[in-house]
Amino acid sequence: MKLTYFYLSAAGTMFSQELSDARIFWAMNGVLTTVVDDFFDVGGSKEELEDLTTLVEMWERHEETKYYSKQVEIVFSAIYSSVNQLGAKASAVQGRDVTGHLVEIWRDLLRNMMTEVEWRECSYVPTPQEYMENAVVTFALGPVVLPALYFVGPKIMESIITDTEYVELFRLMSTCGRLLNDVQTYEREYSEGKLNSVSLLVLQSGGSLTIPEARRELQKPIDICKRDLLRLVLGRDSVVPRPCKELFWNMCKTCYFFYSRGDAFSSPEEKAGAVNAVIHEPLQLPCSLRPLSHPSAL
């Protein structure tokens, strides 16, 4: 169902026919990040996770080392083939090689995921600031949103992806999504022994905050991130092209869609109606917009 949810988020925000590749890769990378996230959370041993991270770091030289396990081989092969396929398509659109940037997006994700593994291994409790600096990356919107920017029309020079505006758009989008997710998934993650922004806020308060109070408190930074992101998207003096900025905003709205009233993303049924309305059911036009059935009707 998560594949459908990712395609729903793509189809619901990128409508035009020429954005077909962007929608497909958006959905494909969404599912792939979910697989990798599950592998880091519950599926892989520390040795397997270290090996997977090393393979992505090596990339073109990955054949110099052996896979620790068949699972690692399967996951890395999926990342490697999808990034190269996407890189070839995006490079053709952009007129320059952008595959290296896509590889670096995955490197950043796995490095930060390994940081969370190391924190769990040594029972380290990060500060809320440390947690969020890492968690904006491990929320894993990078491989979903950033490659799609190469398909929406404008040429994106390397100077743009290193610009502070581009970095801030990503940070605000990911912070908003991460906090929305944390507020709604606290109970499940707590039962699995994981810390998130809710539990860290309670710990930082020395127990003076209750869980419901901490969840309400986090609404303030969520609202601030949403406001600041919209300000950047609507700003005129901008380095990042407007169609690209709108993708950051659309993903932010998607996060609200799935997490504003619970963890709908983890439910196979919660958003089934929206999936049917956008993807499966034929579009119903008002009678006034329907084409006339016969010229004689004119």
C-alpha cells in the first residue's frame, strides 16, 4: 500500500503528462527509502548496516568488497540500479551529469541512519537539537524530493544545490514532516525503545512536561517551519526556480495529509478513499463541462 501512497503523493501534486518520469521515480524512491528504513530499524544486524553504508560510500568501487549477506546484496543492488537509472534520465534532461549528486543524497541518508544505530547501541541520549539535525535527513525525503527537481523543467546548476536557499527549503520541509511524524508515532516508537522529539522534550524538561503537553508544544515549531517554508516558496528574490520550490511545499502538504490526525501512512485503509479518487476512479466532470455528444446539438 505504501507504493500506492507514494504514487498518490506524486500524482496529486505533479499533474502534467511530461512529469511521468518524476512521478514514477518519486514513488519508486519512496518505497526504496521505506525498505532501507525498515532494514535499519528491524531487519539488519549492525554488521549488515555497516556493510551497506560502506558499499554506498564506495559506490563505483563497491565490487572490491564482498557482501556481508544476501540481504545486503539485495538492498544495495536496488539502491545502485535505481540511482543509476534515475541518474541517466535526469542527466539527459539537465544536459549534465547529476548522478554524483544523487549518490551523495543516499550517502547522507545512510550516514545519518548509522548515527541513529550507534546512538541506540551505546544508549546515547541526544539533545533535541542533535536529534533534529540528524532526523531531518533520516526522515528520508531527500531521495524522494530532490531527484524530482531535475524533471520539473528548469535547469538546476550545481551552484543551486549548494545554495543556502536550497538547503533551507529542504531543512524546513523535512523538519515539518519529521515533527508531524514524531507527534503521531510516539507511542509505537516508545514501545520499540526509540527516542523521538516527543520523548526528548519530556526528558529535557526533567519530567515537568507530560506526553500530551510535549505533543502540543511541538505544534509551535511545526507551525513556524510551515510558515517559513511558505515564505521561501512565495519569495521573489530566489535562486531556486519556482517550480522546484513548489515541490518542497507540495511534500510538506503531503506530510500534513498523512500525519495531521494520526499515522495514516502506516495504515493500509486510512487513505484508501483518496487513492481511489485520485488514481483509480475516472474523473467526474460537471455537466456544464462535458463535451456535446453530437454536432447537431450545436
